[in-house]
Amino acid sequence: DTGVSQNPRHKITKRGQNVTFRCDPISEHNRLYWYRQTLGQGPEFLTYFQNEAQLEKSRLLSDRFSAERPKGSFSTLEIQRTEQGDSAMYLCASSLALAGNYEQYFGPGTRLTVT
Amino acid sequence: KNQVEQSPQSLIILEGKNCTLQCNYTVSPFSNLRWYKQDTGRGPVSLTIMTFSENTKSNGRYTATLDADTKQSSLHITASQLSDSASYICVVSVGGAGGTSYGKLTFGQGTILTVHP
């Protein structure tokens, strides 16, 4: 499978616990994005990387959230001290930053439930 | 504030019928507009991407239109099939200097389409 993969697909955690999600982009893609999607809403931008550099972060990304892409390949999104409001689908997407190439490919998402 | 609004919120049609979904946006500077299909519990899948200079693009039974002057887009689905049941999301990309796209997307809330046999 050469698409974007995300692990785990589902995560149930208790409030206050830390969680970490992983995204493996399409191998030659240099851009990687994280989005959050709550029920009945479209995804909201969280952050994106070009190679290992984190170029933009949304104001939605509070201090409890941190994302990394240490080697410019896979990325992790960590949420510390989870709150019930963090329950959502976390989507990862990747793209190849070339002139005229706008396509982002999404992974299947990680559904987080905070109890 | 950059916004993308879609209508209707939900739509039920019979198999074989056509339908049109609407999208209005206020994103600026505009780079491109996309329509995605999202099945329940899955990530979005791109249907069409249109830049400022394009006013229509087709992908099989899906045809998207773009009016950059009025900042409106539509997605027309022809001869609907049961597998078309999904959420259809209009997405606008913010433009950067020189017409480049930073890749930051603003999503609409989606239109939930249900196709009945």
C-alpha cells in the first residue's frame, strides 16, 4: 500500500492521559499536514511540515499539542493531558510541493475518544 | 475571516437521479478550490481541483464549476449511484506570493448525500 497510513486507527483514553499518533506519508512527498475533524464538521488545519521544518501552526494547536517530523518522513502528533474536547478524528495528509501540484492525499485518520 | 459555506447540509436522492451541491467562499487570497468525497470513518478523497483560471472540471460523473468573481462553486453528480452516498466537502486553498499555494486548506462543513435505491 503506497498511500498515507496512520496509526492507531482508533484510540480510547482517559482524560489527563497523553496520546501519540503516527502518520506515514507517501514516500516521496515532502509536505505533511495534520487536521482535526469533529463530528458533522469539515477538517480544520492544525499544522504542516515541509521536510522536517514545521512551517505553520494553527491557533487551534494549544500548548498541549506538539507535532514532529524529525527526519522529514513520518510524523507524530502528541496530545498531553487530554481533555474531552480533544475527542475527534485526526487526519494526516501529504503532498509533493511542486509548481502547479496542489494535490493532498489523506490518510484514513485516527479517531480519538477521551472518556 | 476565511470561510467556506456549503448547502444544503444534507440531501437525499433516488438512485439514478442527478444532484447539485453548492459552495460559497470568502477565502483570500485564493489559490484553488477542491471538492473531496469522504466516506464515513475514512479520510477525504479528492474529486476535482480548480485554479483561478478554470471554471469547470469533470471527473467521471462529477462536474465541478467555479465562478471566481462571485466566489461560488458547485458540484454536479450525474446518474447517482448508491456508492455516491458520502459527505462532499468543498475546500479552498489559501494562495501565497507569486500565486503559489502554501497548502493550507479551509474546509466547508460538508454536504451529506444519501442515495436510496
